[in-house]
Amino acid sequence: MTKTSPKKYHPIQVTLHWLVVLLVVAAFVMGKSMSGLPNDANKLMSLALHMSVGIFSLVVIVTRFITRMKLPKPEHATAGNAFFDRIGKLVHYALYLLVFLTAVSGMSLSMQAGLVPIVFGSSSSPLPADFFDFTARMLHGFIVPALLLLVFLHVGAALYHQFMLKDNLLARMWYGK
């Protein structure tokens, strides 16, 4: 008896995928909106929310990766070109890695700058004058644009499959039969 691959991703994988999408977009928007604010008490609520979303993103992406390894999944979609098929597989793993590294670099920045007691209220210390004084902030600022580039590549490839190849790829990452 041969085991066949499912046509769609498991509903847990679908939920985690779209949750990661929402979290990454939310964290990016929050991060961008904070970048012009002065580092004073008015920034604390925004930082707390951004940091919380980042931590939750880390938990979700690790859970998603584990479930990806454990649950059955459809065969990798082919673009009809071996090179693009390899790039597609690489991009999927790179997305996991960069979401993970974005969260970890944010947590590293938080530790380097002593943000947890400042942001979450147990310290009355001021925020650092410039977050770019910390190595982790520079790393965070490099990883996020790289992640966004991969997201655009991923979305573009999915739309190419859906509308040019007409292989109904998007249905694989949605609920139902």
C-alpha cells in the first residue's frame, strides 16, 4: 500500500501560516511607526506591543516549523523548472529562518538595552537615547528588509502559480476539501 501526499496542508498548518502572516505584518507596521518617535515614555506602550508580538511570533514560527516536520504535507508545487523549484524550497526554509532571526534579534536588542524592566514597568529608567548603539538593532534592521524581500518573492510566486500556471496553488493553504 503506497502512501499518497495530501492535496492540502493540514488545518493546523493553515492556521499557523496565516497567523504568522498577520504577526509579521503587525510587527513590521508597529516597528516602522515607532521608528520616528522619540525614545521617551510615550514610546513605552508601542514598544511593549511590538515586543509582545515579536515574542508571540517566535513561539508561532517554531510551532509552525515543528508541525511542518511532523504533519503530512502536499508535494512541493512545481513551476515546471528545476531551478525555480529548488529556489522555491529554499525560500520556504529561509522564510522560517528569517522570521525566527527577526524575533531573536529583537529579543537580543531587548536584552542589550535592558528593555524588559523599562518597558514592562518595573523600572523607572529611561529608554536608551539611540537603539542603533546596540549591535542587535543593526542586525534586526538588516534581517527585516531581507525578510520583506523574501515575503514579496513568496507572494509573487504564489500569485504566479495561481494566475499564470492556473494550478490553484492558493487552495493548498486554505481550509476545506
